Amino acid sequence: MTYDEYRHLTIERRPNGVLLVTLNRPEVLNATNERMHWELTQVWRTIDEDAAARVVLVTGAGKAFSAGGDLAMVERMAEDPEAVARGLREASDLVYNLINLDKPVVSAINGVAVGAGLAVALLADISVIAETARLTDGHLRLGVGAGDHAAIVWPLLCGMAKAKYLLLLCEPVDGVEAERIGLVSLCVPEEELEDRALEIARRLAAGSRAAISHTKTALNEWLLRAGPIFDASLELEFLDMTGPDVREGVAAVREKRPPRFGS
């Protein structure tokens, strides 16, 4: 694909080889529909083939990074085995294609970050978050296991005890707390987010391309060694997509009430 073919991701070239990727559905807080979910699997391959791109800076348009998966998409998965199989494959591709990209990725996390968008935000090599931003892995609120990315990276970032606490209870975390527990690299005032993230991207672009790539590749072996754990989490998440709890979870979110899971 060329950059112009992406519908919900805006890709802009900045000086010195910095490539700005913006999740761009601001009218729904950049929630991921089927098309955006698929684009988030493909964009890393397109960037990998772009010799002029040295560093990727990814953020969300408007007031949010990404508000998570579109509820209509989740409902369709609950009814369609083919959609479940496609979602499973894409969720795997999103994580592995991002990990295997040898160019450094910086995330500038503004507003809320949930779901596939949260996976991109936290799998970035350097994550910069606004103090006012909020992270939530909301899978269990929907009645499905925490797949996407959490099992592969959260225990490494913030430790197993914190990971279980945050994931099992769907606890939201603001930018200050996310930095304190090691879930992100850096927390800054909201008004400084864009400039600070861009400064980091420029510093990376000015560095040795080979040395940065090789260091990233070596460090990401920690993630790849956890690949079987991630694969199992995805299989269990999408198994839950076929069960009764996910329908109640979606209904509860729509009706803004606590879920009453049958299981």
C-alpha cells in the first residue's frame, strides 16, 4: 500500500526522516472500526519499505489517542465466526508487525487510549503521555480476556502484580501514575506533549540508524520470547468473543451500567 491509500491513518513526512502517523477518526475519539484495525496491521509493513523514514511518531487526532474498538465491530464479531477468525489474525499481525519493524517508534499519548490504540501506544519503543491522558485495558469490562497486547508487554513494563491488578479490574491509569509504575517512558504536561515527543523523534532520527535498529531488535527479543504467552491470550480472548458474556458487556457499555455477566 501507499500512504495515500490509508483512510483512517494520516501519514505526514516531517524533516529529518520523521514520519508522523495520526489515528484519524476524531469524530468517534479515534475508535477502531474494521478498516482502521486492518490499517494498523498494515502500516508497519508500508513504513518498513520506506527508505526515507527513519523514525515513526504516532498520535491521535483531536482529543484522544484511541477510544478502543468500535462497539458495532465487537457485536459483529460476536455473531460471525469469520469475523472472529479475521480479528484474531489481525490482532496478531498488529503486534508482531510493530515489534518487527526495525525503525524506532515514539507514541505521543493524548486523551484516552484503549484497545488496539493502546496496543500501539504501549508497544512503541518510547511512549510519551500527557499528565491528563488515561489508559484502560477494558477487555474484561466487555466480558472477554485481555488479549491484544497486554500479556506480551504489561508484566515487563510494570510487573506481574500491577499488571494483574490493572487488567483484572479494568483500572484506569492517568499519565502520572502510568509513568510512576513504568507503564510508559515519560509523562509531561499536556501542552508539552507534541513538542516533547517530536524532540525525542528528532534525536532518534539524528542517531546511528544501524545502532538504534540493532538495539531495538535485541531488546525486542524479550517480547518475542513471550510470543507463546501472547498467542495464548489472543486465542482465549477470541474464544470469549463467541460466548454469552460479550453481548452483556457491550450492552452494559452502551447503557452505561455495570455488567451482569451470566457466567
